[in-house]
Amino acid sequence: MTGVRGAHVAAATLPGARRRRRFAPLTPVALGVLSLLAVAAFAITQGAADIPARTTLTMLAGRIPLIGVDSTVPTSWERIVFDIRLPRVVAAGLVGAALSYSGSAYQGVFRNPLAEPFLLGVASGAALGAAIAIVSPLESTTYGVGWVPALAFVGAGVAVVLVYLFARTGGTVNNATLILAGVALSAVFSSATSFLLLTGGGATRPILSFLFGGFNTVSWPRIAFALPYLVVGAAVVAVYARVLNVLQLDEEQASQLGVDVTRTKLIVLAGASLMAATAVALAGVIGFVGLIVPHVTRMLTGRDHRRLLPLSALLGASFLIAADLLSRTVIAPQEVPVGIVTAIAGGPFFLYLLRTRGADRL
């Protein structure tokens, strides 16, 4: 047995093996980038306006520095592509990446494969915070900018803290209680949001977009405002990617290895909640993205969060861009809220996890 182990170690130290080990982790990420570019390019070419796909791609290539593709197209086509389709695809990609990334972080912190912004009540808490900002007398320049993401983050933070406190008993977090607490709090937050919707008058119309989720109101200024929040949240979580691997042990073992468990959890949860809250402020409540994508990603690349986090973001962006494309084309010209599309995919997936893993293993 010792000789076999030594042979494996010796083989792993060969130059060729070192090169393969060094470049192998790049392969899933590279495939994720290629799939994202392909899905995004296809989504931009599709829409109610009949613009040839080749013309659309030519217009996009003409905006890339150093390429300089000359194209003469109607001004109305340029406005459709650059002011409607492109920001919608970019917003869907950012939100999908944020929800998947934060879902991976939540699952790593709680060691629970069902932990994600929607099931933990984080999305509903963020939606309630955003709704309060909308109906309040606080000034904001435009819908989705200013106090909306700030109070959405507060709502998400409150949800995380309450879920954690309810699920923590005897110094440990019970996985079943965690999900049940998240579902219960999500119902409470959703009811409060519905109450504001019913009693707030005409000013509450934007709240409807939070309840169903969608990208029909996105714009470049809103994307630019949300981007710093997403970058900061992702950077905070990425710093602790290696520590998240250690947290997959129990808390006592992680502490013995020198990890400040409480501090690490608080920081990672803050970064993940910032991303989830910003996603809600940008697009509303979109469920199950943070549940489906991390599971698929773990099947492809394993449980190492140094690869799991970036690949989850790439696949999440591709998934939500595709879901949004389906939502605006399946019964065109009428549009289905993208939250309904993700729920149709996520509900059966959730039941599949319960059936295959069992509630006692979650």
C-alpha cells in the first residue's frame, strides 16, 4: 500500500503531471466563458423587432475597440440593440452570476446544499427593504438607484441574521431548521411586501416587478450603479474561498486549524448578502438560480470553492440569460416574468434533491 501511494506521489511530481494539474482547473472556467459568450450573443440577436442576426452581431463588433467593422444600419435598429437588448442581457448575466455566486457562498457557510437566497428568505427580505424605500418619502434619482439597494441590503441582512439565530441550537446549525426558518421568514416578508403593495397607492407599482422578477425596466445607469456593489461582494467572498473549504469540516475542527469561524461566517455572509440584495434591487425576486447552478457546478468541478465560485458565476449568468430569453419569446409578444421561468425549473429540481438525498442528509 505504501509503495502504491509512493508511486502516485511520484507520478504527480512529473513535469507533465504538474502541467496538467496546473492547467486542468482552467478548462471548466474557459468552457464557462465560451458558453456565456455564446448564450449572450444569441440572446442579443433575438427579440420582437426583426433585425437579422448577422446585422446585430456586426453592430456589436463595430463597438469593439480595434476591430472597426463598418456597418450602415437604421438608427432605430441601433437603439433597439444597444438601449434595449444589450442592457437586458448584461443585467440578466450580472444577476444570474450574483445569485449563483451568493448561493455557493451560503451553501459553503451553512454546509447545506439547499441554502440559497430565495429559500433562506434573503431575497424576500431584500424585496421588502426595497419596497419600503419605494413607498417612503426618501428621495432617489431613479427607480432602483439610491435608497432602494441600501434598504434591500438591510432587509437581506436581517433575514440572514434571523434565519441563523432560529436554526442555531446547542452551538450548531440544524440544516432542516435552517430551511424551514427561511421558508417561514420568506412568507412573512412576502406578506409584508404585499401589504405595502395594497395600501401604498399608485406609488407601489414598481413593487410588482420585485414580486415576479424581470429585466424589462433595466437601463445602463441602473447597471452602472449596481456593479460596484456586486464587485465588492464578490471580492469579499473570494478572499475567503480557501477558508470556505476548511469550513466544510465541523466548526471545532476548523477552529483547531486556526480559522476564526464566527468572524469568517459573518464576513462571507455579508459579502454574499450584498450581492443577493443588489440582484434583488436590480431585477426583483428570482428564485432557485442559487440552488440549481451551484449543484451543477459541483458536478463539473468538485467542491473546491476556489473554482466553484467563479464557475458558478459564469454558469449562473448563462442560465439566467437563457431563462430571460425564454421568458420574452415563449409567448411573444407577451412576456412571462423570468421568476416564473426559474421557478418552473427550480421547483422540480428541489424535489429531486429531496428525493435523491433525503431530508435527513440535507
